[in-house]
Amino acid sequence: MAKKIEEVSISEQVPVMEIGEPVEKTGKKKPQTIEELPGVGETTANKLKDAGYDTFEQLAVAMPVELAEIAGLGEGTAAKIINAARQALEMGYETGDKILERRKLVTKITTGSKELDGLLGGGVETGAITEAFGRFGSSKSQLGFQLCVNVTAPLDKGGQDAEAVVIDTEATFRPERVAQMAVARGLDPDAALKRIHVARAYNSDHQILLVEKLEELIKKHNVKLIVVDSITSAFRSDYVGRGMLADRQQKLNKHIHLLMRLADVYNLAVYITNQVMDRPDMLFGDPTTPVGGNVLAHMSTYRLYLRRSKEDRRIAKIVDSPHLPDGEVIYRVTTDGIVDVE
């Protein structure tokens, strides 16, 4: 005699899923600290923290080879940790409106000239690299000094109430000039200088090391500006001839990418100056060309070409920008600093 088959509804066999409910529920708690990341124990976490990687953001943008070398981990382990950090941050595709919302956190550091600020869309932008190139005496360093002073100014005086870092590769930093600009803005010169951290880079390797160690300083202080004056000087003197060009460009590429990562992770502005050379193959037009080739051209968010004019006047031309139109303005470099032409 055949057994009676009981009727079972589909809802009893398969649980009904609400719209928008994830297909698979792991029940795992989202990691809140580095120690909670998969594959990271107390010992590994201590290694990462000793190497300066104490946030998910820092781990997520790291390279496996770099993390393995600095933290003393296997490359496979480093790759797993990086992927786990990216998953914890839910890094991936996002819609344009969310990016626009995040862009509202971007601030602008005034240059001291309304005309120059207007050319840059309001000033030197945080989260980006602004490159200024030009011949000697075109005010590249002067603009760097002015930005350092302006970023330390209180909010009610149009500043950021923050601190600045200067990596000086050409021995051109002059505290007397910074103090002069601070007084012109109605600031205490000693207080302003105490908020500007300066390091002299003696060669390209030293310059790279100073940037690699910058995160420690950024975490301790409210740094909103990094100035590298100049970005290419040490590389040009250390790597001479065409035979060393590939090595120079590779190191420069890694160096500028690290600066971009710092700007992005900590929402700070990076202002770099660049040297120039003359193109002998140009018979007509301006032969002035920035050093660094496509490596700098692609990584700089904004590129400014600065040149001298009559007396204390300078001309700034925007050469490259992701959204700003081409333009050119005139400003002055006076004893008070960067100002508009009256």
C-alpha cells in the first residue's frame, strides 16, 4: 500500500526572502579594529601599527609588496590583510552623487591674491596635488611661503587654523620671509613659524624617506598642507644621463603617488614646485618645458605655469585641470607677500 505523501507548501520548504535582503547572511560582525580583520592577530596588528598602519584607510591603499617589506609580513598575508581592509571599508563602485557629497569636505587654501584664487577655483585645493613650474624668480617658492602662512591663519581670518610641512630640496626656505608675510597678515610670526615643520632633503633617497615618514607627523598635528620645493631638483642631480632616466622616472612615479595618497587619505593639499628646461627643437613659441615628463604631468591635479612680468608682477597660467577652464591672471609679489594688482 502506497504511503500517503504529505503536502508541504513552498513557503515551508524555502524561507521567503524580503526584497532588498542579502542572499546570504554570514552573521559575521563588521571589523571595527585592525585586530578584528581576518588573518590579523595581536602580533601582526602590533607589527602593522609599528610600521604606521593603524587605520583601515591606510591598509586599503597600501601595496602588498610595500606592506610586506615595511611590516615584516609575507606578501600573501599582506595581500589578504589589504583585501580585508578594503572589504571592511566597502571600497568599490559608488554613484556620482556620493562622490559629490564627499567633495563637500574639500577646502581651499587662499594664495593671497583673489585673481589667482579665482584661476584655481577658489584657491589651492585639499585632496589634490597643485604643481607650479617656471624659471627661477617666477615666484614658485614665494607662493609656497604664502600658502604656509595662510594655512596657519585662524578661520576668522580666512585661514585653515592648521599646520604645514615643507620639504626643502634647494635650501631656499627662509623663515625671515615667512615671518614678514605673517606680520603683513596680522599674525604672530613666531606662532606661525612654530606651525610650519621644515625638513632639508639632501638627495632623492632622503626626500623619499621624508615623505614616507610624514604620516607620523600628520597624525600628531593638524597638517593641511605639504610643500615640496622642488619635487625634481634632487632627482635631476642624482640620476644623470639617459641611461638612468628609467630608474629616475620609476622612483619619481612612486614618490608622487605616495604624496597623492597622503592628500587623499588625510584631505590635505600638496603644493609642489618644479624646475623647467628649454626644448631645443622648438623654433617658435615658448620653449619652456617642465621637468619630470609624463609622470608628473599625469599625477598633478592642477598645473600652473608661472613667469615674470614687469617689476614685481607675475603671470600665472593654468595648464592642466580636471574641471577648470584655461586662463591666465596677473598678480604681484611684494614685501607683504602675494597680492593682487591694484
